[in-house]
Amino acid sequence: MELMVPGSDITGFEHETRTDSQEKQLATATEKLKDPLGLFVFSAEAGCHLISAKLETVEQDIHDEKDKHHHDEGQQGKNADEEETHNEFRLFYEISCQSPSRLTSIQFKYFDEFERAQELDVSVVTESSQTKFEVTRDSPIIGLGGVM
């Protein structure tokens, strides 16, 4: 299972931590993200358990097209101190289920833990098919009957 989400969905900010409060928010969020079975509840009959969890954060510079356009016209763009960044969390979970055919749903408690998160695009890939779902705060369960 892979999860890629903007830092703002998880911590409320997308820059490097600047305060003790932000450090604490990041530490709390990281601990929650390391427990995928607390965030994503699989059908109990499937007998799923966590094998491994890996968390990466990726920082990317954001270049606003308008600023680039003004800079190209000879106007001064943002200086290096004002560059905006976008932090993203990338998680890689290895989860094993004793009876994958009995995996009929996934409930997303993720939205209870991360109040800024609004939706996730989910792809379920099996040996025979690929199915896409949009999971939202208002509809936090996907049915997998017939997919697995």
C-alpha cells in the first residue's frame, strides 16, 4: 500500500518546521502514519497485519507561472529567501492478509486523525484488475466485494 499526501493535509503546513509547536505536530503525525492499521481498517475476516512501514518526506520548490512570466519580462521575481516549498508525505506499507478474498471493505479512519484531509484517490490493483475509488471525509469506506 502506498500513500502520497500533501504536508498540509497531515500537519497543516507544507514548509520545514519553524516552531516547537510545529515540531510536535510533525512528531505526532509521523507516529500516526507509522500505524496504517489504525488509519485504514480492513475487513476483520481478511486477517490483515502490518509487516513494514516506511515514511519519506519530499520537499519540492513551487514556481508560480505568473512569477516566472514577470521574471522573464525582466521584472524582479521572488528572491531565494521567498521561495515557496511544498512538502509531501510518501508512505510505503507492506500489509499481509491471511484471506485476501475476504477483504470486502476498507474504512478510512485516516480522516478522523487528519482533520485537514478531505479526499484520497485510491487505486486497488490485483492480478486480474485495477479499480479506482475516490474516498472522501463524507464517504470514508470503499467496498471491495468482487474486486479481490
